[in-house]
Amino acid sequence: MKVVFFGGTGDMGQWLVCELSTFMEIEQITVAARNRNKYEMLLEKAGDRGNKLRFLEVDLNQNRASALSEMIKGHDLVASAAGPFYMYERLLAAAAVEAGAPYVSLCDDYDAAEQVFELDERARAKGLCVLTGMGWTPGLSSLLAKMGAASLDEVEKIKIYWAASSKDSLGLAVILHTMHVFTGKAPLFQDGSLRKVPAGSGRERVRFPEPIGEMNVYNVGHPEPVTMPRFFPGISEVVLKGGVNEDMLNRLPMITAKIGLNQIQGTRHLLAVLFQKTMTLLRKMAGPAAEVSGIRVVIEGFSGGSPSRRSYSVVGPMEIISGVPMTVAIRELARGRIEKTGVFSPEAPGALDSQVFFEELEGKGVKIIKEDPDGRDIETINKGASLRSG
């Protein structure tokens, strides 16, 4: 398979490209980016595997979908880690569909996910897979929700909480994303319908496995409340709350949003650059915090007629818990194991075998912990063939 990869020179993109280059199913990776110097750094990281890489100079701000589709032709798949996704996700997905190529992305902005689902009919007509949100949250969160739901007779509520290490949030696109999710309204699926609540509201204290521990999380603009009701019929509630491990770094984008500085794209970009340049100082001011990221997913429903609950937690380096889901999905596509067409997210039935992803995470040293109703760890579940999930 020949892959064209947008955003492959970014902080997360470089890890993804290097990991993809280790798969025998991937013959070539065309890294589409603006900065050739960053590509040269990527070549050094890739080492001997760099012979699979090619460079294509592209500025996404200067190209329309039709021009990008011409660049895509000759490739078997389009992959994207190009953020912020609220700017580029629909553009790249539309270009892939126009070019007749499958598409996989890390998209974690809810408004971008809404826009991509508008391409569903076109993708189906061409027999294409457009898999949006194949990262950490959504992505790993989706696979965990799917696993828990498969063990219940009826799913009523899904609650997702994430904790992000600021060490993993130094890239400009990540800072722009953080500012975006704390600005304006955030989606919340409640009482069977989608509504919007103020981003940064609903503060809740949530426990994550060590070394993260307890921290504050907030309503933020991630895709799960938008996508999950499509694939869990009859569900009444999907909640998504998250935050950076140092709470001061959550309050900063909330303050700039409250006074209106996040609303104008140019001003937001200037602020993001300022935050990026001063992040070392800001992290020191915020005090010590865990340098890993985590996720907690709670699924509530009924089993055998009685209320039942499943809860899972994961902690690990962002590059692994976000990167493994995407690279494995691309590998599964290359192997012909993903046959679903149209636009869908990872929790869609009949699309992905969750176990394949969990086993890959185990190989990277990341455990999935099942919790009891009181939130205490009771077992590690991703051990070889001991767990099967749909």
C-alpha cells in the first residue's frame, strides 16, 4: 500500500510515520507537509526505514480539495494527523473521496466530525472507507465503549473522561485544539438528544490510575457525543469531559475564551504561538504533574434485566495511546480486514476488531484496566486471547 500522509512532520505525525514504516504492508509513505527541514529530521528518526518515505510540499491553507485530490491520485490511502482538525479535516476527507482513496484521521474536533459525516453518501457511492477520529479520544475511547457495550444487553449511558499531559501538548496544532475545545459550546448528548453546553462548564473531579491520580475535567468539544448516538441505538446519554493534568493550563484557555480572544482565528493563532513559546515557564508555574496521559470510560446499562456497569482506564504516553489506534487501523485496511464503507467512527458496529488494537497496545506496554463499581482496579484485560470483543 502507498500512503499519502498529511501532517506527518508534526509532533504526533512523526511518530505515526515512523511506526507505519515498520509495517511490511506499507510500501511507500508520501509525507505531505510545508516544511522540508522537518521532513529531513523525520528521515533521521526513521533511520533505515527512511527509504519508504517521500516528500511532497503542500500548504493546506493554499489548496482546495480538487487540487489536493490530484496530489492524492496514485496513492492507495490518505492518512491525516494535520491539525487543527476544525480547519483541515473536511478538506482532506473530501479530497480523498474525490480521488477515490480511503481516509483515516486522528480528528478530535466535534465540529469537524459533523462536517465529515456530510460526505457519507458520496463515500458509500464510491465504496470508500472514511474513518474519522482514530486516535486516543475518540479512537481508544470508542473501542473501550464498544467493548463494554458488547457485554451488556442494553446500553443507557457512556461517560468518557480524559487527562492530557502538557508534555504531550507542546505542538502548535495541539495548543490550538485545546483553545478550540474550551471555546464557545461543547456537545452533550442527554435525554436522547444532542444539546450544547458552555465549554469549560461541568467541572468534575475524576480519578485516573497512577501516576495521574485525581484531577479536574470539564465539558469540552470532542466528537464522541456527536458520533456515538449514531451507533448505539436507544442510548440516552453520552458525556465527554477532559482536561490538562495541570489545572492552571485548563483555566488559561477558559479565560481567553471568556474575554473573546479565542473567537477570531488570527488572534487565537497569535495566542497559541505565545503559549507555545512560554509553555516551559507556564508548566513550572502550574507545578508538578504526571507526564503521561490517561482515559477513563464508563458504560452503564442493563444485563439480565438488572442495572450493570463497566468501567475501563488506560494510562500511557500520548504517542502510543493515540498513535497505535491509527497505525493499526491503516495496517488492517492494508490487509483488507476493514470492509465497511461510508463515513464512520471507531465504535461503528462491524468495522473494527477491538481485540487487535488492545493486543497491539499490550505489546507497547500499555495496559487496559477494568475497574469495579467503586472505581478500583480489579484486573488487566488485554492479555492475548483472554479477551474477545466485537
